[in-house]
Amino acid sequence: SELKYGLSVTGFVHPDRILTKKNLKAGDRLVLTKSLGTGVINTAIKGGIASPEVIEKVTQLMASLNRDAAEVMSKYRVHACTDVTGFGLLGHLAEMVVDSGLGVRLKAENIPILSEAYDYAAMGMLPAGAFKNKKYREPIVEFSSSVGSLIRDLLFDPQTSGGLLICLDEDDADKLVDELIQKGIKESKVIGEVISAPTGKILAN
């Protein structure tokens, strides 16, 4: 019922400039460069309930490239990085945490989420992928009682053209965010930190 397609990209990278998902260091900070919620909003669009204004807003967000953010972060002591797409924020973060010998603590109130996504999620406009992501990765996530059910669902929301999740030296995090914002990537925020224990866990509070 929906057209699907795949892409393959090839190219060259300098061996000293490769960033992987597997080089976390205790004390590092996590920076997210785009708001979450595109999966929920796209589901609302398919359901015919999203306004033209919301459609334009989310289209512009998804059309914005991560190129500028990647160029800015190259100036800083970045240890690991991934983009946030179909597995949602927690799914991609789990890939960084599993087998790292470390854990992560997220500050839920700092995580940028599209305001319209809350409304649509409350109406039940959650994509099937969010439930699959949650079922797969929820066992390693420990939510504080202060993190509501809607936010929990949105942290598993599969993103289309999501932002970068950047793990970098604590002393560079605020400077990176300031420069990203100056570059026009205004939703960038420090959303958490890498911790020594518990290992292999994501704590969200």
C-alpha cells in the first residue's frame, strides 16, 4: 500500500576522521540537533488530520540536512555519533550503549520534541514502528516516575531525517550547542551524559 525504496551510498573517509557509535567515554555529554516527533506527525498526515501549517513545519524540518551540524561538530572533541532515524532516539542510543561497558543518563525535560507530536500522540497517532522499537529496547531503559507515558512513547518514535546524536567531551558540549544555534540549528540541546554505572542501561529522568 506504500511505495518503499532503498539507497546505497559509497564514498571515501579519512581513517583518522571516522566517527562510530562505539567510543563513549564516562563523563561525555550527549547533544541532539533536531526535535523528535516526525514519526507521529507523519502518521497524523497519513490520517488526514494534520493542518497545512504542521505539514509545512515538519517538511522543512525533515528537509534540513545534517551537513551543517556535522561541519560544526568536527571542530570539537567528539567521541561517537549517530543519526536518529527509524529506531527512534532510544533505539539508536541503545546501539551506542550496548557492550560499551558504560551507561547513559537522559534528562527528559531537555529533549526537544515537536509540540504538535504531543497532541497527536495523545490522540493515538503512534506509528507501528514506535511499538516495535519500544518492545525491542525497553528492557534496557529505566524510566523515572516523572517521565510521562507520552514522552516515553515519543522517545521511541521512528524519525524520518532525524538529527545527529553527538557524544563529546563534557567541556565542549555547551560550546558546541552555542555554535550550532548560531549556525541556525536552533533546536540543539544537551540531553544527557555518559555514566560509569549501571552499564548497558539508559536512565531517563
